[in-house]
Amino acid sequence: MGALFALPLAVLAVLQDVGADTSLTVRTIRFYRTDGQQTQVNAFLQVPYRMMTSTKPGRDGLLSFTLAVRVIDSLGTSLYEQSWQHSTTVDSARVEGAAIDKIRFTVSAGAYRLVVTATDSVTGVAHSIAVPVAGYSDRPPGSDLLISTRIRSVEPGDSVPKVAELRRGALIVAAGGTVSLTRGASRLYYLLEVYSEKETTSLIQATVQDSAGTMAMRTAPTPVRLAGDVAILTGQLDVRSLNPGRYRLTTTVTIGTKAFDRSAAFEVEGQTASAGRELLPATSSAEHLDDSTWAAGLDENGVNAAIAPLALIARPSDPNLRLVAPDPVTRRRFLVAFWSRRDPTPKTPVNEAREDFYQSVGSANEAYTEGGNRGVPGWKTDRGRIFVKLGSPDVVQRRPARGAAPAYEVWRYRQAPGYFYVFVERPSLGTFALVHTNDPKESRDRSWRQILTEPSAVEIINFLR
């Protein structure tokens, strides 16, 4: 059975141009963790709003659905399951867009299934899709091919990825369930990680084929220098000359006498063929940002934003965060020292602990920000704090408010020592408060049973048995 750690992001973004598609879409991208010999899977979930039914006609209709995900191993054991509610107001006469979610999990070698289900809260109709996921058994030559409508460099202040973005090294990639291009947005970007045991030079070539397998575009082989361990290769091409339809981009990487291919599908909408085709050569962004380069790229606000959540993981031996001098230079040095002590692979450019931590903070901010107009950042809330420290729970029980009983969530972690956390909704404050737990480092409310009401308390006790 593979180890699995998942980071669910509550609804990340709305994709405005999804055509008439009414299909639940899941796109998975696998990267290899050279430090732990595991497979990191990023799954992008796209739920078109046309799949759902509005509560009433008019411009103030409400769409509401539950999105549930499960990861199942080859024996049928559920390794991870989570569900959350999503709602949005729409004009029932012109329903457009889609909800975009993302989850990230890590597995060992083996075969798995990712099952995603979107259930309409109005009709009860459930839409499901099951996607096979394979954990690498050996070090692969490269990751899956990630394609996008936008890739940008990390900018000052990018301590965590923004909405609907995935960060790889010094680059940030726009996320989504499908990739559709038009004449007004015709640039297709791609990213591929190459896992080389030593520094060397490779050749990369990109080709595009239509749905019939006919060659539509091809770049000349481009030499690219690879850093040892992990190298990130990127490229882009302009597809404005392609007719509307479905296509497949394939990249071929040649290292010495060996070559491997990676491919991904995309579509072109509403275009007519035109003369001239522009393909830009591949480029290399092989260097992950080390701690010093990362800290140097943060502006003053970014430095402060990067230091604040460190209170969640600071050790007694660390300097007191409140006593760090206010000037940006000193605070950058503090960040470098803090993360250098936690780097699991100090001989490589990337600090996986730092990247994972800030990705978790960004996930918590998207999923658990509370407080209405007060806007308490997600990592500062009770749920967000636990999420950043421990990751996503293995099992979750959620119940809506019922009569005198408030809404609640129970998070349970199977890994020893087997902590659980009970959160109760405080509607007047717009928050979920931790009221009961077996974690000795967290506070609890002795009157938690009275707060939840006895029937809910009994329900929780039975769930935790």
C-alpha cells in the first residue's frame, strides 16, 4: 500500500470559457520525488456549471453541489477520501463557466484510481469519473507533460502560489481541467521535468498532431543543458494557424542515445486556418530556487507574509519570530537560516520542505479563510492551522446544522498517534472553532457536548470508534 498525503483546495477559480462542455473533467500530472522515490500527483478537477440545476429562474439563482474525491489502491482500499460543498450565484438563462479545484497527493509504486463525484444539491444527480493513476516503480526519465495557457516566472511577493496556479521551481503554471485555445489566446505553453543523474546536454523537439494523427506542427530539435537530479524544461508555440479541433502535443527528449516522449491533449476553438506558423524553441529553467535566491526575490510584503506562518512549525530552538529585526535584509537572512535547517536534501538546489510548507499555507488560505469581512487568513484559523501542520485528514465527517445542533466537521488522521479534531461552526462569527481533540498540543472546550447537542456528540463518538 502506498503512502498518500493529499492537499485539497476548496474551489480555486472559475474558468469563463468552457464552451458547451457539460462533462466532469479530471487531468492528472505526475512528478517524481527524487528525495523520497515517490510519485507526486497533481489532479485538476473541472466541473462545468451547466451540469447543475439552478434553485430558481432569474439572475439570482443558486447552483450548489458536493464534490467528493477518493483515492483507491489496487486492493480496493480507500487511502484518502474528502468532500466539500460548492455554491455560486448564476443567471439561469445564461449559465457559463466552471468550478476549478485541485488536489495533490503522493503515492508509492503501484496502481491507484482517483474517483471524483459531483452531486447536484438540487436534483441529487451524481456525475462521476474514475481516473487510473500509476505510481512510478523506478526513477522515470521525465515527468508527465504539463500544458497550459500561461506560464510565468516567480515574482517578488510570490511566497505561495496564487489562485489556480501550480508552482514548479522558479515557474508558476496556470491550472485547469482542460486546455482550450482561441485566436485571441493562441499561445500554448508546456513544462516537463527531466530526471537526470548527472549534468548533461539533451535535445528537445515538439510536435503537434490532429485527431486523425496527421502532423500539424513540428519544431527543430533544440539543445538544452540539464542540471543534475531535476531539470525543468519549458517551451511555447502559437497555434493560431490551426483549424478548430482536438490536437495532441508531444515532446521528445533525447539524452545521448536514449529518447523518451511525453504528450498531452488540447483543443482549438473558433478559428480558421491562416498562413504562417510560429513555434518558439524550448528553453530551460532547470534551476530550482535555492533558499537564498528565493528570499532575495521577495519584496518587503512577501518577506513578512513568508515569516508570519512559521509560528505553526517553529521549534523551541528557533529564534523568537517576534524578536526578528524589522528591516528586510535581516528578515531575509532569518528566512534563509530557518529553511536551511529544514532542507531534507541540502545537496540539491530545491528545498522541498519550504516549497511544501508554503503550498500548504496557500491551500489553507484558499480552503479555510474565515471571518466574513474580517477576512482571517486560512492558515490562522483552527482548521487551516491543523491542515498546515498535519496535511489533509484521512477521513472527514461533515454534518450541516440540524435544529439546535450546529454544523460540524470531524477530521481523523489514521497515522499514529491517531489524532482527531472536532470543529463546530460559529455562524455569528463566520468561523469553525476547534472544540474537541485528543491532541495534547491543542486546547479543547470542556462543554463541547453541550455546544454540539447530545445527539451530535454521540454521533461523533460512534464515528471515532
